[in-house]
Amino acid sequence: MKNVLLAFFAMILIGCNSNAQKKQSSQTPQYKVSKTEAEWKSELTPAQFTVLRKAGTERPFSSDLNKIKEPGTFVCAACGNELYLTKHKFESGTGWPSFDRPLEGAVAYGADSKLGFERDEVHCADCGGHLGHLFDDGPRETTGKRHCINGVAMKFIPDGKK
Ligand SMILES: [Zn+2]
């Protein structure tokens, strides 16, 4: 039964992503910031490595970034790419930092990397590091999107401290 489900899921993925994959394969598959697994391992903490490079998920309510309300920018913990702004953050109650939109071009979605990304996966557009997932149950009054992001995959830079 499990195999049948997996096969079914794979078919959906392939079906939905065939256009995206065609587009991506014509472009260079390399990210702007590209390092070996050993390099990432030496630069990141074990928790960051597990999330960013192995597509892991941190425990809910474990990140200090959940509480942040002051104006500033959330950047990729691996490469420093600016990802999200505090003004687009909202309290989702999930225990993970949540945003209704990313900064333009900062993140990419779904299957294209060695990490084995699934369809609703969100990753850093610059280094390919896994950030979290995208859902359609965000605030209706704004975008309706919920970027559910692992705090450990980001660093917060308050405005004026760049
Ligand atoms: Zn990055």
C-alpha cells in the first residue's frame, strides 16, 4: 500500500512539475552559492546542516525567531541571502516563523535539487538551502500564503544593523 501511495505521489509530482523541470534544465543547474557537503558541514551548526542541507524540520516553538516583531530582515543562515521581512511575518500558531510573502526572487520552490525537494518545498534561491514549506492557508486579507520556515535556517538582522 505504501508503495502504491508513493508511486501515486510521484506521478502527481511529475505531472505538476514537468513544465518547471523543462525550464530549469535549460538553465544552469548550479546555485549562485555552491559548496560541497563537507564545506557546508564545517560552516553550519549541526542543526542548521540538518535543516538546510538535509531538508530536516526543527521542533516547533524551538526557534527564538518565532518571537521577533521588531522591524528587520530574515536572511539565509547559510549564505546571507535576504529572504523575508518582519512586516510580512504573522502569528500562525504553528510554532514556526511564518510569512505571507518572501522578498522578490529570494526563494524558489519545489523539485530541482539533489536534496530531493517536494512540490511545496521552499528553498533559498541563492544556495539551494532548504528553508521550509509553502501552504495556502495564510492570511486571507493579504496573500493567502503561509511560508512556514525553520527558524534555524535563518538569521535575523534588525533594521539599521546591516
Ligand atoms: Zn542561502
